[in-house]
Amino acid sequence: MDALLLQLLNGLDKGGAYALIALGLTLVFGTLGVVNFAHGALFMMGAFCAVVFDRLLNVETVTIDETQTTPWGTPMEIREPYIQSLLGDFGAFLVDYSVPISIILAIPIMLIIGVIMERGLIRHFYSRPHADQILVTFGLAIVLQEIIKHFFGANPIPQAAPDVVNGSADIGAMLGLDGIIAYPWWRLIYFVFSLLCIAAVFAFLQFTTYGMVVRAGMRDRETVGLLGIDIEKRFTVVFGIAAVVAGLAGVMYTPILPPDYHMGMDFLVLSFVVVVVGGMGSLGGAVLAGFLLGILQSFASMTEVKSIFPGIDQIIIYLVAVLILLTLPRGLMGRRGVMED
Amino acid sequence: MSKLTLSRRRLLKAGAATGVALGAPLHFVKGAYAQDKMSCNMPTGSEVVLGFNVPQSGPYADEGADELRAYQMAVDILNGDSDADAISAFSGAGNLKGNGILGKKVTYVTGDTQTKSDAARASAQKMIEDGGAIMITGGSSSGVAIAVQSLCQERGVIFMAALTHSNDTTGKDKKRYGFRHFFNAYMSGEALGSVLAEEYGKERTAYHLTADYTWGWTQEESIKNATEKQGWQTAQAVRTPLGAGDFSQYITPVLNSGADVLVLNHYGKDMVNSLTQAVQFGLREKQVNGKDFQVVVPLFSELMAQGAGSAIKGILGTANWDWKLNNAGTKAFTQAFGKKYGQPPSQAAQTAFAQTILYADACERAGTFYAPEVIAALEGYEHDGLGNGPTLYRAEDHQCFKDVLVVQGKDDPKDKFDLLEIRKIVPRDEVTYDPSIFGGDLGPADAKQC
Amino acid sequence: MFGNLSRNDWLLIAGFTVLVLAAPIWLAPLGAGYPAIMEKFCIFAIFAIGFNILFGLTGYLSFGHAAFLGVGSYAGVWMFKLFSMNVVLSTVFALICAGLFALIIGYISLRRSGIYFSILTLAFAQMMYNVAYSVLTPITNGETGLQLELSDPRYLDNALGASQSIGLPRTSFFGIDISGGGMPGFYFCAVILIICFYLSIRIFRSPFGMMLRAIKSNQTRMKYTGFNPKPYLLAAFVISGLYAGLAGALMVATDPLAGAERMQWTASGEVVLMTILGGVGTLVGPVIGATLIKYFENIFSAFNENILNATFDFLPEGLRHFAVEFSALFVGEGWFLTLGLVFMIVVIFLPGGIMEGIARIRALFSKKKTQDDAAEGSVVAAE
């Protein structure tokens, strides 16, 4: 029983992460009608915002001591952490909380990246066939990831969560089951964080006039344009928001998954499946699909299930995608006419 | 509608004939010089070409880059472009005179394996057909090594495998033209088994998470056998998909399984992720059956330790070699490498370097590049001084037998090259096994023309 | 089913044939005149031509075509292992298997259109890849890949008393070695490529091809006129699946090893990129796209500092150092970056892929001499 409870919890947690990672993708699909294969790259760039911030904090002064040599025969380099010694206790605090603090850094950076991408590239592809969009965004994704590889190498770069939230929370204790249901603090934080992000994006589109106009533009770009509204500008903002959400998903994911240059590609297929199962362009659908896939994946990984269906955990996500698309033509909550041609 | 007078059939025929006539010379010329004792790509000029087939893109690109550094260093030493300090302790150093191999200058071609069998084979084919490589070396995974090894067997080119840890490379899939210096999963199990029992006691229950492909399975089996021999029990062995990214759904059941040791049969990114997440789940602070919960990672590398960060602290595993080893060969190699590149070599670099030197040495001892005789020179070759202590290239399966290191993640590393400490050097005798246990057939050593 | 070909089409086929068969000559100066790479060019060209029949004509974007290539490969190797090293047998069996898989997957996936169709095909392919890599290892040999072994039964060869070679036998076409790195392997692939190219022109020009294009332009209208587009779509899907299976069969014929990686989504994505890069819906485009991507993958990645230093030998020291450093970003381990840049540049400036660039260049010339372009105009007309 507690095994099932744990897997349910785990599935919810996974689902939150999946929904957050896919959120920007479905936003761009729904509003701009663009198939963005560079979405994974944005997720990865976000994660590397955390890496860059961490690197900045750990800038060291290097003095070369010719009198001593390293065991591998080069002159000894004495490294002094610069920022930390400069700032004292505050420096230590910054280092400890580098991942959450780098959110502050990531928001403007990702916004700028998103706006530049939209203005410089994506905008010119609104009216082009989806095939062209795929090729150009895939090309961009490769370029971005190779640039990151050039500077940071191919090896994963670990990012630690703050010390207070290292380790796991004894959730079972709250339910009177001491020590049975433990779950890492950081994953719980990530879960809450993803709910907040999703709610914020949802509220923005649903409850602000700005969002209302964007939604109107989704339905009928031409008419909105005729009303004298600069819909292009709003689309730029939407793309910027999508980039920020993808980036934040990446930043917060770093303590769970040490980032490397390829992580964007690794999550690309998954996020596409989540978005399509949810229904193209539907925010609610993406969230629902994220939770559904997360929970089913968790249950499929249980040994009891695997002993009946060997290898089911390898294919469950795709199996669910096939079954849902065959029963519900537009995914869980897809609208008619979006991306069907 | 066709107004063409030429019939289609004639057209095709004519086209094919022209093509054959034009293309034929390119193909047959090479064979025309074939004479006795010629094997594939034997050098006829003043240069001999080696093929360095390493991952340059994909997850193991950093390992590949370090391998290339080592190859470059080996080539410089063989050609006499740099001093031979790095091999000063090598028992066969006298054979290598710094004038290339057998007086022929060493040049090389490189290629990207992408850590994919198809890409690695395509790259190796280019080296053989276009580059004229007489020997191919490199690799970063067992799938790639086995795929390239079988290609080399087919073409009659010697393959000196670098990073490959599966038992199959020199077991089930061993080949006459393939040689492995790196250790394997079986040796990891044997070396780790006794140390685990010493460290954690004989009353332990292990839970395995295993990458669901051939290397993972051989690793799991080897560790299971070795630990069960020590009296351990195995609670469960769960297979995880390659590249799962998030392993949480596999880690949660461990918490209440009653096991008190988690064995992660993962490599590369999988290992970095699963270890990071396992530690995050608080496994290492747990108490089960009155004992501290432990995590074990049977195969380690420095780069993986860097990727896992602080999660690696205190974790036991095995390694083929480490630059901190205290022997003359290691010191000489580490110093030379450090002077050249400003950092100590990884175990990938060391095995790549050793393989190149061993090949050159075998050619010198055989007095020829003729593949069957070079193979004979490598088979059963006992040597020392390349950093691993006394080492035997066993003739029966082309596996090197040497000491295996049990390493542990350091609690207080000085820098990013100081993440592992050597806990024990398990002597070669304890990890040697009977070659027949894995089956396989080396196949013939006949020379091939290409 | 097959339409008539115009004089221009015949000229195109003739030109294509000459170019393909003379490849060893004109590719050699480009560093790609060795059999293995030329075989890859042919094989991936076949793959892309077949993919283009589905995507180019109907607009249905499959993201799982590599699965059929994988099925063809496994089927081919099993034929070598069980019966005979003759490539005819393995190719036929590969076509049957790939065709069957394409029929089933196509039948299910074609119930949806647009991106939903794409994701369905992707899902099937990924399931096949994941299962082949792990659970189905007894059939596929998983990570290591399915390969020939000395102990293989090869019932047919043995029954016919084929001469026992030392070591593993090579695949052969009635006595001519196909694997093993010789030129016959290339010519075998080249001839099949030319046949495939010819068939693809026939399909493009046929009423069937017209029907597919009509589906692409307006499926609803077709339905209203009483046509059921489904059988046509399924036929196109199976044909392109057969092309993929054939490509897989040739891969193992020239190099008998079948690995699961060639079914991964990146492999399916690769053929999509090849087709778009060359020019969707054009006859020659996919061939160019396939050749270009394989060229980058194999030739650019093999450049190292030694070669660069030799290339820029004519420059003075300082300048040479800079040139080597700069170009090293784009070759060797940087080849992937170059590929990404090429994708972007081509699609930004040439919406119709490389074929559009060729058409534009031709248009420039035809302004000067209007008559001359008739010869190859059909390429663009195929769009």
C-alpha cells in the first residue's frame, strides 16, 4: 500500500515537472502556430543560467607558485575564491542558494533570448510550412547546444540544492506512518514551483486584458489586427514568456539532473508527447497530460507490473500517447483545427 | 510520350558499363600489388597510418577528447618528436626507438563515433578504405567497441579497444583482431566483492538498479555473483531504461524494500543522474536493519565523478587505473601528460595511450606490420611499466590481466582531479578467470587484402 | 498506376544515372570516393526518396520512418544467419517485413492527420526502438547489434555446399562480394538507387501521384467529391516504408550488422531533415539532402588539426594559426555545429531547400538564354 502511495506521489511530482517543461511548447503552438524544436534548447539554456551563476560565484584568483609543483608536474596553482572572500558570509549564502537565486538571473536572460529568437527568426516563419519551422528551429537547437558544448564541455555539471533542503521530507509522519514515505525536499519544491508557474501563465492569459487579446489573436489574427491592435508585439511577448518558463523549468531542474549540453534534446520528444496528448495548444491539456503520463510511468515502473508486462516502463509513455490519440482525435483537450493540416 | 530513341535498358546498361570501367581501376590497383605476407593497409611508403576512432559528439565527448590527447602524445613519442619520458618505465621501451614504427613515421586519421554503432563503423570504414589505417583504436562504450571490433576482424585490421567494460568484448564476442587493455565487469565484481564484505559486513541485502542493455546485465550478474559469494543477499534487480533521466520511480521502491545496499549498474549520464537522485532521496542517511544504508557504483571514472559532484563522496567502485597510483609507470606517464596538457590524464587516456604503445611495441617485436604476426606478438605478451603493474595480454581471449583498483569518492577533494582515492589494489591473481566461462570464438588470424 | 514520362524526365534519369555511376570519379577529389561512404550516400538517398513519396506528395510528416529501416536491417541479418549470404534473399525478406510493419502502423496512424499523425508514428518507432534495445535482445541482440557469427547455421548455403571460407563469409550477389569494402558493393547500391529513382519519377508522374497531391492540397474537397483518400494514403505510406526497408536491407548487405540505434527518433528526424534540406516534393532534392548530411557526418567530422595545418600551409605562421583555430570550430568535433548552421541558412534563404537554390540559379541563366532550361525544368515542375 505505501508502495502505491509513494508511486502516486512520485507520479504527481513527475507530472508537475513534465507539465512545466512542456508548458512553453504548448503556449507557442497555441498562440503562434509554430512547431518549436528549439524548445528543448531553451530548457537547456535555462539550466546553464544556473551553471553560469555558479561559475561567477566561484571565480577564483589564481596565483602560480613556481616553487611547488602539482603531482602531474605543472607549477602549483593556488586558487582563492574571489567573490566569496569579498562578500564574506553573504558570499557563502549566495553559493549555498545559487540555484534559486539564479532564477533572478535567468528571467531577464531568457526573456532577451526569447525576444531575439522571435524577432530575428521565428517571426519570419509564421506563414511558412511546419516543415520549414522544424528545420530552422532544429538547426537553431543544434547551434545553441554546440555553443554550450564548446564552452562547458559534454560532461554533466552538478548543481547543489541549498543545504537546508538537501535530503528528504518525512511525509509519512504527517499521516502517522513514520519513516515510510520520505520524499526529497527539492522535488517537493519543484512540484510547488511548477504549479505556481502554470497558474501564473494561466492567469495571465485568462484574467488580464493583455492575455485576452492574445487569446483573440490565437483565434483570428487578422481581425484583431484590423482592430488596430499590434498583435505582432504581443506575440513577441508570448514567445518571451514561453522562453522564460522553459528556462525556469531548466534552472530549477538542475539539482535533480546535473545539466549537460544535450539535456534539451533528451527532453524534446517527451515534451512533444505531453503537448500532443494534452491537445495542441491547450494549457490545461498539457497539465493534465503531464500528470497522466507521470503517474502512469511511475506505476509502470513497479516490479509487480513489470513482471506481468516486461519492458512496459520503456514504452508506457508512447503507448498511452497512441491509445489516447486513437480514442480522442485531438488529444485530451485539443481544439478543432489547430495543427491539423 | 517518350521521344527518346535509346531504350531504357540500353541506357542503363551503357551507364553501368561506363561506371564500372571508370571505377574499376581505383579498386583493383590496390590489390594488384598484393604479394606474400601482405595484410590490409600495410604501409608501402615511408609512413604508417593509425586510426583514432573516438566520440567527439554525444555524451562521452569529453572522454573522447582525453583519449585524443593521449593518442597525440603516443604518436609524438613514437616519432621522436617529444622525449620518451612517459614510457621510461615500460619494459618494452627499448624496442621503441623514436623513429616511428619500424622506421616508418606514424601519422593518424581521426573520426567521430558519436557513441553509436553505425556511426562508429562508418567512421572505421572511412579509416580503412580512405585513410589507409593499419590499426584502429578508441571507443567509449561496449556496443561501439564490439561493433567496430567485428568490422576490423572482417577487414583484417587490428583493433585496440579503449573504453569498453562489458564481459562480451573479450568473451562472447571476442575476435582474433580485437584486443582490450581495459578491465571488465567480471573483474569489477571480483575486486569489489571482497572489499564490500570487509567494509560493510557479510550480512547485507543488495538492491540492484541496472541499465537495461547488455553491458548493464553483465555488470549486474558479475556483482551479484561476487557479493553472493561473500554471503550477501540480493533483494531485487530492477532494469531501468537507458537514458531515463529521472530515476525517481525506480528509487522510491528501494526505500521500503528491506535492502540496505543499493548497487547502481549504470554508466555515464545514467550513473550521474541515478546517483545524484539516490543521494537526494536521503538513502545515505537511512538506517536499515540497524546498519547504515550504502550505495555502490561498480564502475567509476573521474569524469563521472565530476558530473556527480558531492554525491560521489564515500561511494565505493572500481577503476582500471588512477593517476595517483604509486608506481614508476604511472608517475612517468602522469608527469609527461600533465606537462603537455596541464592536467592529469583520465583512465580513458591511460588505456588509449597504453594500447597505442603496445601496438607499436608488438610491431617492433614482430619485425613486421603483417597483421597475423603482430597478433601473435601481442598474444600472451607479459609486460610492465605502463602504469598498471605487471600485465598479461592473455592469448585465449585477448584480455589484459592486471591489478584492479577499488576506489572511493573522496570526502574532501583538493581539486576536481582529486575526487577519488584508491582504497585497495586488488592483485591480478584474484581477478583472473578461466577464459572458457564466457564462451566465444576468436576466429582465424588470416590476413585480408583490402 | 504509372504515368508516362516526358523527354525531360528521361534526360533527368540519364543524367542521374551517369552522375551516380561515375561517383567514384567525381567524389574522389572531395574526399568521399571510397566505397563505404558512397554506399551510405546511395542507401540514405533511397531512404529519403521513399520518405519524400509520402511527405512530399501527401504532406503527411512521419516521424517514425527509421523503424522500417531497422526492421529491414534485422530481417536482412536474420536471413544471412539462417539461410544464405545471398543479398537477394535477404532483401526480399526485408521488404516483406518492412512492408508488413508499414501496413499495420500506417493503417493505425493514418486515422489521424497533421501533428497527431506525426506523433503516432513517432510513438510507434520509439516503442520499437526501446523494445529492440532491451526486452527483445534475444532477437535483436540489443545494444551490441545483431551480427553474423561463425556458428550461424546458414542452412541454404550449407545445403548447396557453398565453399567454407576461413572466418565469416561475406554477403554476395551470386558470387560477387557485396560486403567487405569493395566497389561491387557500391555498384550494387547504385543500381538499386537508380531503379528507385526511376520508380519515384514514375510515381510522381502517375495518376496515383496526382491523387496524392490532391490529398495534400485539399483533403476535404476530395472527400466531398466522393473519393476516399485513405487507401491512397496507405499505399503511399507502405511504398515509402518499403523504400525504408530496402535501405535497411542494403545497409546490412554492405555491412552486416543491425543495431537498434538506427530506429531511434533522431534517425527518423534525420531523414526528415534530409528531405527538407534538399527540397520537399522535388525529385532530386532528397538525394542531395541525404548526400550532404552524410558527407558532413563522415568527412567533416574526420578533419583534425593535422589536416587543417596541412590545408593552411600556404599561410604565414600567425595567420595560419588563426585560420586553423577558427576552422577547427566547424570541423572535427564541431561538425554538428556546421550542420545546424547549414540547416538554418538553407531554410532561411531558400524556403524550398537546395533545389530552390538550383532553380533560382537556373532562372538567372534562363533570363539570358530562355531556351536552355527546358532540359532539367522538370525538377522544379515536380513540386
